[in-house]
Amino acid sequence: MNAPTPPTAPLTDALARPRLDIRNLTRSFGGVRVVDDVSLTVMPGQVTCLLGPSGCGKSTTLRIIAGVESQESGSIHVDGTLVCDGITRLPPEARGIGLMFQDFALFPHLTVEANVAFGLQGPKAERRRAVDVLLRKVGMERFIDAYPHQLSGGEQQRVALARALAPKPRIMLMDEPFSGLDDRLRDEIRDETLDVLKAEGTAVLLVTHEPSEAMRMADEIALMRAGRIVQRGAPYNIYNAPADREAAAFFSDINVIEGDVHGALTETPFGQFLAPGVPDGTRVDIVFRPQHVKIDFDRSGKGPNPTPVEGTPARGVVERARFMGAESLVEFRMDFDGSILKARVPSVFLPRRGTPLWLMVRRDRCFVFPQS
């Protein structure tokens, strides 16, 4: 007779349970709600970016989770255990949360070994072995006896990561930790950092105001504005299906034309655009990115049978054209209303100011938003 199979539900539950679960956090300063009903979950091994402009509440949210700031309402759970609400409040050191900030915050009078070992408990030999392992993970083992001032910015960043990992945190909070590095080094260091954190199964919540950094690093982006999360999703989804005009504009330059809806259609100089579900008479913004503007080089305005996706050509005159490396940014003064429309085109094309050209817009790459 076969032995009974042990239950697997607890393991399944543990895998499905968020590592970090924050619910309805609020915080005000001077009567202004800087964190407004924020809820968020982060799974083990997941990287979530809190993205938004300066002053939108990102860092305050991070400080509340870390325990260095108090919320007015809401709760924080780590692996299903309550760590903070209106009654319970575990101190920062008891939350199993690591912190990394922009300034690295290394102790200048301590060696790399002493910096990484700071806060570790146990016999000296055991702490030394733990430090050796951590420094090997971040490629800094040969600098074990160096002092912070002897290291480059990238090397200091690696030491800061090793020190943050030393207590084996279940969650890592990162507040723009790579902004002090030059662009080329930043890409290398943040990729290495995420590889280490994911290998440890650490849940990562990263604060940044740079969309490109969030797109490169995140499994999920939470876009914040005025203390609230206005949209959450995978980078591909949040970029290609923005919640509103402001969300679209946060990730790239945009072009905007206006129109009125009649019969779920909006008539524009570029042809008709679908506006399903929008009531007749509603004024809408039609938003599209510069890379989705196509130049009709036939220059007749008729083109070789433009497809329904491309719509109707409209004429504009080149206002300026700038070489951007892999592409050129061309700005047109449009005939139909005198507005400026931007197009990103291959860099081999750099038309002169005053050149008239006909433009078409990819309808499948446009967003239609009712005006507020």
C-alpha cells in the first residue's frame, strides 16, 4: 500500500502569496495628502518600479514601508504577516527589509569588510565568511580591505548592495540608487544588481522618476501622480495602453490633435478615428507618438493607395530637423491649424527647414481620451 501523499497546499499558498502587500496607505504633510490610498503587492523575485515625477509621493511611500515614516491609515504585510497598521508597528530592523539609496551611505572610516559586516551578528570568523560570499557575488572580493574613498562610484554601489544583502532581507527598497552613476556604468551596475536580487528571491520595490529606467528594470510599473497610483501593469502594457493623456506623455513625446465625437467617430485632418463608447458631442484628444508618424514621400497628398491604418495624409512644413544618432527628430508646422507635430524618422533623413511634406498617422497606434 502506498504511503499517503503529503499535503501541498501550504507550499502553493506560499508561492502565490505576495512578499510585500501594502493596503490603502495614506500620509499627509501640512494638510496635503502626499500618499493617497496607495495599495501595492510585490511577489518574491519580482521587481516593481514606483514611477512618477518628483514630489508625487514615491519616496514617502518607500519610507513608510521601511518603517522610518508613519502612515495615517492603511497596513503593510510581509509574507502575510502584519508589520504595521494603526495599532501594530514593528521597528525597521524587525521587518526583514533592506534599503539602498542614491548616496550609498557607506561609512567612510570603515573598510569594505567592516561596511558589509556592519549589523551582522555572530563570531568574527563566521561574519568574515559571510562577507567573503557577499563580495564574491558582487565582484568586489579583492577590495575587502579598501576604504570607500579608494573606490569608484560603481564599486561603492556594489559594496552598498553587498551590505544591504548581508542581513538576508526578504524585500529590498531602492530609492533612485543608480542616479549618481554615468549612463554607461549605470546600465551595467543596475543589471548586475537585479541579477543578484532575483537570484536571492528578493522582492524589489524601486523608486525612479526616469521612464527608461523603469522600462528596463521592472517586471511591473506602478505610475504615481499626486500621491495616487494611477496605473499599474507590465512595461509593455503600460506603455502601449496608457490610462490617460498624462500617462502617455510621461513615457515619451506625444502629438495631440483634437476633435468631436459623432457616431463613435472623430473627424480630423488625418481622417476618421474610432472613439468606441464615447458619447456624441464629446471633445477628445487624439494622442500619438512621434515614431508613429509616417512621411508620404509621394508628396502629392494622395500617396500610393494609403491603407485604412495609415489614414488620410495632411500637409506640413519642416520647422526644424535634428540629428539624434539612430534617428532624426523632425518638427512640422501643420497647414490645418498651425500647430507643431513631431516625427521620429531614420537618421539618414534630415530635411531642410521650409520643406513641405505630407504626413500620415498610424491609427492603430493612437489613443483617444475624452478631455477633462
